[in-house]
Amino acid sequence: MNLDDYHSLINNRPIKADAEEVDYEPAPEGSAMRCASCIHLYRRATDGFGVCEIFRDEQTDEEGIDPAYRCKFWSVDGEVMPLLEEES
């Protein structure tokens, strides 16, 4: 990979949903379905800043994903999404 490849990769990132579209909200107290345990949460190795592969907005760009929140695409395996299934 060279610098041109890097720029191509960065410029072709897919657009993510916003917090409203995925119902990003505080998880109920005691719930196991929280961003902290979701397959879509990634943490930077340098500082632990959390990002989601599903959505982003101005707040999470500044503060990172709140591990005590959740959205309707919460999943531990990327296959079963119980909060999304509740909508059906």
C-alpha cells in the first residue's frame, strides 16, 4: 500500500447512518445490550476512543461512542439483532 492507496481508501469510505436513524440511546440500567458488548464497536488502540461501524454523528465524532448506550443494530455476532427484531 502506498500514499495513493491510502487516499483512495479514505475518500471511498461508505456513508454511515446517523444516531437518529439507528435509535442510538442510553441502554436501560442493567441491560447487557449495550455498545460496550456490541460487535460493531471498535476502540482505537492508542487511546480507547470508541467508534461504530454502523453510524456516526457530530457528538460521537467528538466524544466517541458511549459504551452505556445502544442502538437497534446491537449484536454480539452480526447475525442476531434482537432490538431490530422487536420492531418486526
